[in-house]
Amino acid sequence: MQSLYVHIPFCQKKCLYCSFVVSIGQQQRIDSYLHCLDQEALRYLRPAVQSVYIGGGTPTFMNATQIEQCLNVLKIRFDIDPQAEWTMEANPEGLDRDQLKVMREMGVNRISLGMQSLNEKYLKYLGRVHDKSSALHAFEKIRDAGFHNINVDLMFSFAQQTMDEFKKDVKSIVALQSDHISAYNLTVEENSRFYAKKIGLPTNDFQREQYVTMLSMLKDAGYDQYEVSNFARSGRQSSHNLNYWLGGNYIGLGLGAHSHVNGRRFWNIGKLLEYIKCVEDGQSVIEGEETLCAHDRFMEAFIFSLRMNAGVCLKSLEEKFGETLDEQRRMVIDECLRNELLMLDQGKIKAQLKGRLVLDEIASRLI
């Protein structure tokens, strides 16, 4: 499977936790940027694509006409499967019915809404532009526009967040009855304003308690966990993200976007004006690349697969990449099995709950 990711970097404001490649304001450059996307896409000679994800930034910072232009570029320049999952990220602020109407008519069939929280205090803490009321109204507009596959982002583990506040937030998100929930504990990344402010986080024990509580609440509400941070109603798993986790190929289009094709990984320039100038001058926008050897691809696929509830069939991966686990890594796996962090289930290695709580630790021992 091959996926297409398109990065729309424009935002009204940069959230305090954000470390992504974004451009604040800059409305006057959106049309130039869309032209650059078109020119960059030309270099790929209309490859086949099975899923499309338009992220950011804030894709809905574009107006309805610009969204239509962006989607037209993708339809013309790529051979997109008629049954493809088309996801577009949206933020509650500024989302209007004209934008949603264009998305529906142009084939977008999944919306990922950046809600993060329905607690006013923590929306301000995160530096979000929207409030609870606009978030709820945005969700209602998306449903009214005819979208039957909506993801809602939930963030937790804020410095002062209590367990009662967290439970109330989960209940509020669940009450929306979205089709998918992506739930992430807050991390302080190096390129974020939170990092500069040296924002603290709750203890690991408290974060784990929140996570376990959330698993139970989402399960009771009818959401099946299929990856460490992702939960879906039946048939609503994200095929685009599954392709990433399974080590599939993907093309990244736009500012700072990453691509992977059969072990070759490459990424674009991360500065807006430089990106636009390179495209206009007919130069490559690729800033760097690396080629993964078969063993690295094998280990990466193994570790990512452990994040998924379906687990990993080691024998299948060994046959696919022609690689095997060395003795030292087998000993790590055996130790995790003995300590009930991992388990064997019908030929697959799966992370148990205890293991999911320390998955990063397990991964660091396997790298």
C-alpha cells in the first residue's frame, strides 16, 4: 500500500506544545504554496495512492476555494483509489459549512478534529484558539455536513490535571460519539514553547493511572483499542496510519513533509520562503535522505507492530525482510514474555497492558 501525506503549514497561532513545522498567519502565501504543491507533485509522475491525509498546521485555515484547489491538485497529479480513505485535519475555530461542503463534494470522507480537551482551563493552558462551545459546535457542523467518520483528538497528563478533571474530559469526549479517538499524553518537545518555559509533567505513575483509567472508559463506551494511542468503533480504524505502522510506503508533499519508499526515507525543506523559492526556481525541495538497510527496516517494523493490539508475527517479518532477531534481542523478548510484558498469542507477539505502559522502554532495549 502507498499513502499520500500533504502538509498545510498555516496556522492562526502556534499552540504552546506544538513542535511541528508551521507558519503563523501568512494567509497571503497560501495561493503560492498551493501552486508549489502542484509543481512538487508533478515530479512523482502520477503514482497510485490508497489513502490520503491532509494535515498541518491547520488545513482549514484555507478558505473553501483554496481547499477545492488543493484537493483538485491531488486528484489530477495522483492516481487515487476510488475507495481511498481521505482524511483532512480541522480545527474548531473558523470551520464553516462552505469548507465542509467542498470537502464532501471533492471526496474527503474522514475528518480529524483537533479538540484536545473540553475543559476551558486546559484549552487555555495548551494555547488553543478555540473554546469548549466552538469545539462542540464544530463537531455538530461536521456531522450535519454528512461526515460519518470523525476522529477527535484528546490530550491529557497536564501538569496540574486531577483525576476527576481527566475523567470528566474523557466522558465529555465520549458523549460526542465520534467514530475514532486519538488520545495522547502531553509531551514537551524541544521546538515547543512549553520546552522553552520548562513546563513540568505529572509523575509517570500518575500518567499510567490516567492511561489505564482511559482504556477502561473507552472500552465501556464501545471503542476498541487497536494501537497504543488509537481507539475506534468497528470498521473505523485509520488505514492511513496503519500503513505507517506496518512500514508501508508513503509520499510526503509540502513543507517539511517526510516520505518513505522501499527503505529510502527523505524529507523536505522546513522553511516556508525557502520551500517556495526552491520550487519557483525549479530546484529540488528535498533537504535530506537516508537509506535503511534490511535489518533496520526489519527492526523498525517489529517495534512499530508491537504498538498495535494485533501484535506482530515474527516469522512473517523474517520472511519479508530476510532478517532474524539476534541472540541478544531474543533474550530481551524472552525476558519480557516471562515478566508478562509481552505474550504469545496464535503465533503473534503482543504487548500486554503492563507492556504497553513501558513500551518505549522495551523499544529502547531492542533498537
